[in-house]
Amino acid sequence: MSARSWAYAAAVLFSVALAGPAGAVPIDKYFVVNPIGICNNAGAACTTANTYAAQTQKIYAQAGVGAVFLPTTTINNTAALSVPSVTNLNVAGNGQHVDPATINMWFAQNMPSSSGTLFGEAYVGGNGVAINSGAVNSYNGGVGRMDTVAHELGHNFGLGHTDFGAGGANNLVTSGSVRNIPGSLGDITPDGANLDQLTAAQVTKLRSSPFMREVPRVTVDINGSTPFSTNNFFRILFNSGSKFLKKLSINLAPVAAFFDPTDTSPGNSSSPFTLSGLSGLAASDISVSGNTDGSQLLTLTFADNAFLAGDSFAFGIDMDKLACIDCFGATPAELAGSLFSFSFSDGFGATAAMSGSSFMADSTDIESFLPFDPSLLSTPPGFVAPVGILGPGDPVVLAAIPEPGSLLLILIGFLPLCLLHRRKCATMPLACC
């Protein structure tokens, strides 16, 4: 196990020892979701595909996992607006992504159920989620049932309602008839009411899902750097990952500073952009924009396959605080909170802040996700599409009707559906077929 893997395991175990659920750790894995809205045959009356991205990202951050949502696509299919099951939606030509490692999520207008309100349904360990957008979006007076998307994704990652430590009211994957639903982003763990927790066992299970992709780790180190007239203020190391870095941007606006490469106003005492210590790449592999006087955004763009794991380089450029121009440059402490954006060759991108303690910015210490570039999305090497089973839905059950307590009851309930649609079921990885 690598040193970083040991660090991750230690972080999870330590957080569990302190508070029960797994705590926040660096985000070194991510998954991709293909949201599919549904319209009628005329392309009108479309469903609202609310992915609750911020809530889903916060929930899975406790597992060191990022949630990436592609732009919503739509299908025109009146019959698909109201369906009882994800099996009715997961049929050929219904908007599925060409990449089998991308999770397909349909947003139906309604999901009729005789046992109460069915908010969603998903395959356990397989690809496919159905969300009852009408019920989810109108929940709690329109606030929304903001953890249903994350809950159903948990099933795709192999988690059930009662296994891997689920069952408690504050656990993400506990059945909807028992689970406490957050009323705001501030109630999701580790904040507020501490809802939608994941146990260490759930974290281990979901992180092993074949739908997970790696987040390459690139660090920018300025610890101990000397301001002004230096060629190694920023030391960049590609620590790990199988992709290459396409772009690195540095934003000084949050710390009220600017770049000052020439003796032109606003700063008249400067030092230019200068590279040094190149290992594994050449100066010709790097193009620079924004290295002009007064600019607050500097971007380094790398040639394809140039900056890979194990490579490193450094550079220097004069930077001044707006409140102290030509005061011998901004120090590492004064740059704490500046933002570093990393864009990788698989379409993934994220922004990290410069730490005020380690004076490092790390692509896995994610402040926010950059818009994903769908044109770069590809199936991970060696990916084998998992065969899932039909999982339990996420219902709020009518008081007089108990929620199904076993997969057997669920399968019996869907047997008539499978018989009616046996031609479709013959191609589906469902136990009832």
C-alpha cells in the first residue's frame, strides 16, 4: 500500500473513532453521472432534472469521492414520463451514455407505487437510477428531497438499505421510510444535524466500485519560497495518476494580489516568468498566458502527454499585493487562499486553495469542481460493466403498509412486470428475469 493509501485509511479510521461516520478526506476518486430528462413525444412538458449536485458532492466527500454530473440530455418519450421502475427506462435508445462507466440517471415525472411515494429506484451494483422528479422536487414545500440522488447512487455502488452498517436514521443508504432527510445543505454531515453519514464499511465498499475513476494528484509547493527575483517560487510535482495535466491556472484575486513580470504599472520593480528544474518535460511543452502586468490569473497550458506522473518543474514570477505594490513581492503567507485550478486529460478538473499551514495546493484537496469536458470522457482501461440486481426503491411507505423487508418480496412484486416485458427483461441483468 502506498503512503497516501495508508494516510487515507488512517484518516477514515481516525474519524470513525471520533464520531462514528467516516470524516472528510482528500478526494482521490470520482464518478460521472449522465442526467437524462424526459419530455413528451412532441419535446414539451419536460421533467426538471435536479441533480442536487452540491448536496451529492458534500455527501460523497466524506468518502474521498467526487461527484461529476454531465450536462443534462433529454429524450422525447411520453410513455417514459410515468413509470413504476427503472427497468422501464433502462431500455436501448433511451439516452444512455456511450461510456459504460458513466452512470445513467433518468428523471421521470412520476413513479406510481401502491405502497406509498416512490422517490427513486436503482440497480444494486449495476448501472441505472430512476428519480421521481415530481415527488423529489416538491418535497418539504419545494425545498426538495435533497439526498435521494446520492442515496440511489449508493445502490449503484453496491450498498443496500441494511448492509455495511446502514439502518440508522442518519445513514445515507437507510430506507427512505426510516432515514432522516436533510432540510438544507448545512444539515449534511459533518455539519448541522450530521445527516447522510457513511460508515467506514460503506466507504470501503463504494470506493471499490468499478464506476470510480482516479483523481490525479498534482501539488504546488511554495513553502519557504523567497519572493521576488526567483525562478523556483512555485514548485510543481505530478505525484500520481495515469492521465496528463492539460492546464494549471493560478488566481490571485482572492488574496488581492497581481502578477508583475515587467517594469510597467501597476508595479515598477519586477521579475519575469522564469522556469527551472524541469524533469520529465521541456520548456517547449509549456505555454503561458496572463503573465502581464496587473493580471490576477496566470495559466500554464501543457502539450499533450507532456506533464505526467513523476514529472516536476518550478517557476518564479514577481507578485505584489494591491495594498503594497513593489514591496519585495508577496510572501507565501500572503498567498494563502489563492486558488489553483487543475484540468486533466480525461475531462476532470478541480480547484484547490493554497493552504496557510503547509503552503501547498493539492489537486485532491478540492474546493470546487470545474465544468467537466464531456468530449474528453472515455472508458477507463480494463473496465468491465458490472451486472447488478434490481434494488429496493426509496419509498415513504403508507403507515398501514410495511416496507418490503427482503429482496424476495421485491422480486415477487416485480414478477408480473417482468412477465409483461419478458422480451425487454431478457436483456436485463435482473434477478426476476
